[in-house]
Amino acid sequence: MKKNTFGFNFILIALVFALIVSMFSGCSKSKKTAVQGTDTGYGISRDISNTTDGIGRETKTTEETAPPKERNGIIVCVDPGHGFVDGGCGEGYLGEYLEKDITLQVALKLKDELIKNGFEVVLTHDGTTIPEGGDSNFNNIFSATERAVYVNTLDIDYFISIHVNAFGDDDSVSGMQLYYEQNYNKVNDWSKPIAESISASIISHEVDTKSVQLIDYNTLAVTRETHVAASLLEIGYCTNPTDNENMLSESWQNSLAKAVADGIYDFFKDKIQAK
């Protein structure tokens, strides 16, 4: 009697074919795709699949950002100085960058650090769009007065504006200045003690080797006209080589942002715990 080998051969061929397919699929490399997401920051949302370094060069996100602490009920408004057609200072000193580029980078980092400390954060602008009604003169310049008017429409507890300084052709002048003002416009008397807390934090974090100069000054619209406690931080002089190098460093920007955020938290922590 002749054996029927057709079925056996068919099964054997099928097994060999399956083995070959599995070998090829095992050798193929899977491609990693960028994880898309947004960082709401309890304010303006932005894509965090790609980020930039301190001077605008694109980098890739390599790790997840730590989740923020529980919200503490305090709302901070962060203002990136200048922007849009108003570039600020820096031409001839910051390479292809201007003050508006540096202030936006620092403001975004400060926003992230504040969120980590549980604050709710609002930006006056995101570098791309002036808020509705903010450009009252329709000249694509979000002026200091326009910012103060806009800030006064927000339900916030504290306002801080970030700027870069310059001093003509004298490259020996350096360091940070922190301006504040306490006047009848304010709904609280926090302007000076918050400025002092930020200054102390910058020194304790060793962001700057010099003391931060505290200045009670009444000619800056964003500190004078805003109804809440307010500060304007000049992070350094673009005309000074050391300050200039610092401002273009992402790691220095990160350290500054953390120091300022911690200083704000140090002031508010008693009020947070009392709630």
C-alpha cells in the first residue's frame, strides 16, 4: 500500500514558511516616533515633542517632565520682555539673537519651574501672538503700557517681567537688577518682599557671583501701573562678555529659572500653608 505523503509534506512546508517569516520580522528594527503632547502649564499650551536650547536651536525631548505638584492656588504672570517687531537690545552682541529671543527662552523655563512648584502660570504672550486687545495701536508692538493694561484684566497674584540689559560700549558693567514698586495702585504690599526673596534665592543658588541689585523705581510701566505685586528682572548685560555668555547658555538659563521660581515659592509658602 502506497503511503499518502501529501498532507505531511504540506504541513512541513507551512512550518518552514512560518519560521522564515518570523525570522525576517524579528530582524526588522522598529522606528521610534516622537511622542506628541502639550504642556498646558495651566495657561498657554505648547508642543513639547521638540524643544529648543537657550538660543533657539532645536533639540529633542529625551525624558518625561516630572508632573507638577498639587496646585497651590497662587497664579503668577510671567512676561517675556519685548517681542514681535520690538527686538529689544542685543544687536551686535548676541549674534543672530536679540533680547526678545533670550527673554522668551527664560520666561518659558521659569514657567516650567513655577508649575513644578504648584503655581498656576499665565504668559503675557508666547512670542507669536499678542493677546486680543493688547496691540491697541495696531503696530505689532506690545508696549509696556499695553502690557500693564492687559495684566490688570487677569486674575493673578504676582507679575514678573524678564529683560536683558545693555550699557553702551562699556563692557565692564555687569550683574542683575530687580526693579519693583509699591504704590497706591497695588492691592497688596508684596512687591518689595517678593523681590527680596527672589534676590536671596538667586544668590543662594549661585546663579550670579554678585549681589542682585534691588531697585525701588517708579518709571517702569509694568511695575508702576500693574495692580498686583510686580517685579522687572534684568538678567544681565549683553554688553558684558561674562553676562553675555551666561545668557546664551541653556544650563545657566535653567539655573536662573529655578532660582527665581524657588524665590517666589519661598515668599508664598507661608500663605499656601495657611490656606
